[in-house]
Amino acid sequence: MDRRAFLGVVAGSAIGGPLLGELPAEAAAATVITTEQASGRILRFNPAAWNGGSVLWKAPSRTGTWTNLSDVKRRGTTRWGSVMLVTASGAGDYLGRAAMIDESAIGSGRTGGIVWQATVDGNPHSIERIEGRGAIVVATSKGATGSASGGGLSLFVPATNGGKPSSTRVGFYSFPGAHGVTWSRTGHLLAVGNGQLRAYTVTGNGSGTRLKFAFSTSFSDGSGRAKTGHDVLPDHAAADTYLFTSSYYVRRVKLVAGPTGWHFGKLSTVSRAAHVKSYTRMPSGVTTWIVPGGGEGDWSRTVHFSSGNHSKSGARFYRVRYNTTAYH
């Protein structure tokens, strides 16, 4: 999509902050991390001084279960310090991979450091680590071996809080089309799938850690249109606020603490751009997103910013995140 058209919609949305024009002074210090599928690497970029990017990590392979890196998040842990959480969607039968990488153990060649990994069936597209428990949740959009029906959240838990999870999941929570998942400091796991944004709470500890559905909000992309949720990320410039993408929209929603408990506030439209893979706003107010252009398939060679687009020849960017280890 043409950047000016996209920003024209964004500028008229309910999201405030300096999206266009002069950037805040702190914008130059903000960096992003991306999954780059052509090379199977996690790359870091500074949008204010764009270059070839810094390689943070290379997947062990670009084939088999490691085909197509689909998500990355950085998180802080007590046991390993800063870690990277990654998923790869796999190829063919959609048997993919999920992993946690100890950043301090990554070698000089930007490989290694894996402290936990699991093969995950059903097109694994997103991953999160639950604060205080160390449990890992992986969102899969399809059923086993790529079946169109199915999808959900796979839960992997450690024997004791903060430990290394088992490579065998202890629970599966059905959610057709599940594509994105993120943890909120309000104590909710947010997940987006077909036509719904859901919130789960966490019960138990250690090996007894489980998810419990709490509440949801529904969305539609219009009559006759797919309503596949693609990603959910924080609006880092607004407390308890999240941005999620679907087949034809980017939307904003806030977690609200009401007299009867937490719930989602009213959805507002950020953009009607189609097939946006990920979208977030950094603390500076600068927004960044991935949307495929003509002939680019499910990826893009361009990382978009409200401050200007940046492309990398031969790249296949799938998702972009604000470079932070903090939960929102």
C-alpha cells in the first residue's frame, strides 16, 4: 500500500501523538527488531540512522521446522537475563518451532544460545512468556498438519516458577486462527484470532500453571470479508492500550478496570489498510508496521515508519517490534 495513503488514514484515527511531521527528540534512540525470513535472522534497526541492520541471532536452519521466522519478542528473566522468544511457522505441513534464546550465550557468529525449544504443529505464529511463572504460550493458526479447522494456544510450563519449561505442552486452548499473543502487566494474556480478541488470566504455579479465559471482544472486517486476526502489540505510548491487526483493519483497544472487573474498552479504527502483519507505536509516538506490497506475498522488503519508510534489498520482513524487554 502507498505510504501516504496509509498515513492519511492513521493521521485521522483516534490515536494521538506525533505521527507526522517533526519527530520527538527521543525518536533517534528508538530501535526496532524484525524477523527476516529470507535469511532466517533476527535483525535490529535504528530508523533514524538506517543501515544494513545489526544481526542479533541466526536460526539453526532456514528449512524444516525452522522455515519462516514468524515472531520475536525480547523479555527479561531472573535466571537468564535478557532472552529472545522466537517462532518459525514451518513449511508444507505447518510443523514449526518455538524457542527461547539466552542473549548472553549467543556466539560470535550470532548463532546458538537456545535454552528451550519445542516443535509445534499448526503454523506457530506468535510466542510469549508469562511474567512471574516462566511459562511459554505459542499461538497456532491452524490445526494439526495444516488443517484449516483448529488453531489455538499451546501452553508449556516449568516444574517451578521461572524455570525452563518442558518441551511437551501441558495444555491446549482452542482458538481458531490464533495468530498473535502478548502478556499485559495487568495480568492478562491477550490473543487475537478469527473475529475475536481474547484475554486470559493465569492460575496455579510451576507445573500447575494454566490459562483461564476471562473476557473477549469481537470484530468484523465487513460482509463477505475474512476477519483473520494477525497480531496484537502494545501501544507503548499509552498505558494499558493495544493495537491489533486483522485482514482489513488496524484497531486500537484499551484494557479497562471497571466495577465488575477488567474488560476491553470500545474498539477504534486506526487504519483500513489490508493485510498489515504487525503494527505498534513506540514511546516516542513513532509508529512502525509491516504490510506486503505488490508481488511480496506474506512478507515485505520494507519496514514502514510514520517518520519514513526503509527497505532492504532481498529482505523478507514479516514482523517488527519495538526493541524492549519490558512488558506493557
